[in-house]
Amino acid sequence: MTVGTIRPGGRTARVRAAVLGAAADALVEHGFAHLDLADVASRAEVGRTTVYRRWGTAAGLVADLLTDMAEQSSPRVETGSLLEDLRANARLVQRTLADPRQGPLFRAVIVAATCDPRAAEALHRFYAVRIAEWAPCVEQAVQRAELPVGIDAEEVIRAVSAPLYYRLLISGDSVDTDAADRAAEAAVAAAKAGAYTADSDPA
Amino acid sequence: MTVGTIRPGGRTARVRAAVLGAAADALVEHGFAHLDLADVASRAEVGRTTVYRRWGTAAGLVADLLTDMAEQSSPRVETGSLLEDLRANARLVQRTLADPRQGPLFRAVIVAATCDPRAAEALHRFYAVRIAEWAPCVEQAVQRAELPVGIDAEEVIRAVSAPLYYRLLISGDSVDTDAADRAAEAAVAAAKAGAYTADSDPA
DNA sequence: GTCATAACGGTTCTCCAGTTCCATTAAGCA
DNA sequence: TGCTTAATGGAACTGGAGAACCGTTATGAC
């Protein structure tokens, strides 16, 4: 029976799924600042002790939730044009941030990342995955000669999202489809002008 | 002696200044999540009761701090070119966010804004002030015919900052001068292409 | 099926953030 | 200068988050 056997099957996995789901619900309702582990435990119909032992703190729980979220990838669309592809990406981000459930959830995990190194690491990994998933549409645009060679594909993807997150977190302006479309158009214009190439001096 | 006289002079003002300064110090060190009002009080050499009574919660204290910060405006530079102006703006934001004191402070107040409506209101007002201060350099570029008429000047300013805040809060990439320069260049390119005009359809 | 133990869960205890209460200080006005 | 009371400050009180303890469940190996 070997001492020290890990038992991830059955109950353990079920508890994890229940707790992560409950944590997401609680984050949507109360935000990270008012996340109560006892509340999460009762939502998940699980003992308080279990939550404290396995995840320790609210930040640790969010870090695990982010790891879980990173594994569920959403499919990328593929139209024939860079602007269309990036607009699809921008609108996906816009829908997510404006969604009554996903929006508060993302705000909560972003807040958690600023409070805890593990949560920060998990958040950065989450976005690294998402950005890498969409970078190919920029590389395809390079192959179609829509964009100059040597462009930083991932930076273009980040440029599409940045204005939307800025609205969500900084300026407080609404994250609507107009903003999404403008973000995509701006990124395309800047990319074509060579703003995201390594030896950038297009002025 | 008129019942209900407000007494903002002398001691009250001194207490406010001391507490706001101490709050900023505490935010820099521990972040908003671990902001302890008792700690703020002892730093300010002020009674705990006073802090709880006047500001109530950590979020309320941050909201007042932001109101105070909004009143201290930093002067805007003015070169002759749009790219130079926006680069100066981007580098100012970059220096602020990368600063060992200002960076953590801004992260903390942004976090506070996601947790409390009053803090959010104060943060949005703070940025509205800063953006309005810099918008004229875009309008001057329009007058110099560097940019098309009908452009949203404030949106251009926001576009300069957005990638830097995205790095700070989302991707975790370093907020360095390269990023600042690229942000300015991208904003100029997008603006010249008409991405920030009202009837945007430049594709 | 049987056993050892990893993992869960209820109860109790502890500690501290936040509140309440009242005494003390000093701002503002005559 | 003296009076009223706004505002501060110390001390005791309270509620709930999180830790500690130990009994219970059920997983995984044989």
C-alpha cells in the first residue's frame, strides 16, 4: 500500500470541482475583497476545514481557479482578413468583460493577482495561453503580406485587448462593441505602420 | 456659537494630511488587500477611532486619497510634434507605474476602485482629469493638420496609456521605456489612420 | 474483500479588525 | 478671554475569520 500515495480520484476531484465552482460564484457576487472561504465551503456543500487546508487563503483558491480556467480554451475563429480576425477577438473579449457573470469574475481574478504572487503567476499564464492561441492570425497576415516581416504577433493581440481592459479597470467607460471594433481597427493600423516590429522607428 | 459649526481648520486638516500620507505609505507596503486602518492610524500618530469615524472603511480612505491625488496636477510638456508629445506622456505614465513607490500605490488604488463604488468614482474622476490635461496636444495636432478633424482627442490619450496598464495588471510584462515608446507610436499610427474618429470605418 | 491511510468534516478555540462608550482637547465665535 | 461643542483619543467590548484538534469517510493497493 506504499506510504504517501496521492489520491486525486473520485471524492477529491469532486470536491475540487465543487469548490472552484462555488468560488467563481462567490467572486461574481461579492468580488475578491469580500471572498469568504466559509461561504465558499457552504456553497460547495463541503467542510470549511477542507477549503482552508487545501487552498489556505482566498488568493490560493483564486490561483487554482485560474489554473483551471486556463485549461478550458475557447476556439479561435479564422476569417480571411486580419481586421476581421482581430475584430472577432476584440468582440470575444468585449462580450466576456461585459457579461454579467464573466465580467465580475475577471475583475475579481485580476484583483487577486495584484494581491498574491501565486495568483499573479496563474493569471499571467492564463493570458499567455490566450494570447498564444490568437497570435497565429497575425502571423498569417504576415504571410499574406498584409503586415511587415519581423512583427511581434503577440504584442498585436495584446494591443487589441488593452483598450478594453483600460475601460474596465481604469477609466470606467463602458466596454461596448464600438470600443471593441475601434480597438481592432487601431491595432491593425498601428501594426501596418510598423509599430510592433522589433526595430521600431516608423515615424 | 451657532449649533452645527464645521471645523475643518487646524487640527482636522493636519489629521487628514497625516492619515492620507500614512495611508499611501501603507498601500505601497502592503497593498489594498492588507490595508489595516489601525496600522494607518499608528503611522499617522492618530487615534484608531478617528480613522474609523472619519473614513469608515479602507475603501473610503482610498477614495479620499484619490480625491486628494486628483488635485495635485503634474504639468504637461509641449513639443512641436504629436509623436513627441505622446511619447512624453507615455514615458510619464511609464515612470509612474515603474516607480517603486508610485507603482504599488497606483495598483492599490485601482484595486480599491474595483471593490468600492466611491473609490471607483474617485479613480475615474482622477483619470478624467489627467486625460483632459493631455487632450489639448492631440487637438493641436489636428490644427497642424497632422490628424483628421473629428478625432476623439481623449480616446487617443487613453490609447497611449492602455498598453502600459495592460502590462502592469494583466500580462505582467515589464513596463519599460520600450513599451512606452511603442504605445505612443501605435497611438499616433492608429490616430492618423482614422481609428479614433467618430465615423470610424477606415479599413 | 480487507487494510492502511489520504482526505474530509464537525467542533472548539484564539485572535484581531471594527464598534461603542466616554473622557479629553482644541477650533470657532462672542 | 471664556464658553460651546466639534473633533480627537484611549479603553473596553464584540463578532467573525481562520487555526487546531480529532473523529469519520472512502480511496487505492493488495
